Amino acid sequence: LRRRRPDLVFGVGGYASVPVALSSVLLGIRQVEAGGREYAVSPRLNGLEWARGTVATARGPLTVEWKRTGNDLAVRIASPKGTKATFEKNDTHRGLNVKVT
């Protein structure tokens, strides 16, 4: 195996952190209760207009979708049966009319 840049090493750990960052920052998913029974959802908009994603949990898939249109922020959360997912505002939602379904 020849390496063009010996100073640049790619490891699985580095690539594995990308989905974690996307789910925890852009989708804002955070486990609140041990065992995956409760989650908080607080997406960081970071200048984006929308994001959508699904995270595999111990109890099934948790899907978050959000879209910003002008001063409106529509958030849709679909959590697995027997779990609770609650939306929490953060500073990137300031001045927005938030509707959660």
C-alpha cells in the first residue's frame, strides 16, 4: 500500500463522527433518558433552509425533518412507539414562528 501523503491518515473513527455530528447538530437529536425512552430535539439551523434524517435507536428509527421558510420553522418529529421526543428551542430559532408536528 503506497501513501501519497504519509501525514494524512484516515481512520474509521474520523468518518464515523460525521453522522454523529449531523444527527446531534443539524437534526438536534439528544438522548435524555437511559434506555432510549426519551429524546430532546433542538436542531441548529446554521444558515440552512432544511434538513431531514433518521437515527437508529435501540427502540426503532427516530426521524426529524425541519424546514425554514421566511420567519416560519416547521419541525416534524417521528419517534418510535413507547418513546417521547420533545422539541427544545435554541438561539438559532430566535425570531422564528415554530410549528412542531
